[in-house]
Amino acid sequence: MSRSIISTDQAPAAIGPYSQAVRAGSTVYFSGQIPLDPATGALVDGDISAHTRRVFDNLKAVAVAAGGSLDKIVRVGIYVTDLANFAAVNAVMAEYFQAPFPARSTIEVAGLPKGAEVEVDAVMVLD
């Protein structure tokens, strides 16, 4: 099985020893994205909705770099530091995905890198 590293300057560079995504065969595994501005590497300003939009914009950029799009994503993992933000995150996700929606889990965590409130990882299958 072939394996290739996916990288784009349209999404934030990795802040550790990992790749933005890895393609193995027709499956692309995305590393978690937090609401970092790709140009500055800093957390974006705004509320949880603005942060979640930046995260999905970053995932979209990586999906395009891998030769796909958000509609090819089959699984999403969402990590939030406060489940009180669940409805806001859902509302933003609905702006980026249409039915049939990917499988998903949402997990409350104690903390995320750089003090982010939301992180999303994904799995995409290409034709």
C-alpha cells in the first residue's frame, strides 16, 4: 500500500512531530486541527463559532491538498473543552456538511494545544 504525506500552506503547519494528513491507499487520515490562522500560526480571535469555522476551513484546505473535499470525509472527531459549546459547534458543522453526514464523535477534554477550545480530526476516503 502506498503512503504519502499531505501538506499545504493553506492550513497551519504542524506544531509537533506529525503531518497535517497521511494518505494510505485511498484513505486520508487528518491530524487534529485547532483554530490557528495559517498565515500567523496564532489562534484566531472570536467566539467558539469563529474558532470552529477556522478549524473546518483548515480541514477543508487539507482535504483539497489531498485531492478531495469535505464531502469525501467519512468520520469526524470533535474535541471541546466545554460541552456547553456543543450546539454552537453543531451549527457550524452544519454549514460545512450536508446529508449524508459523516460519522462523528464529540468528546469533552480537559485541555487542547495552545489553549484552544475546539479541535477536529477526520478520515476521508477518496474514489
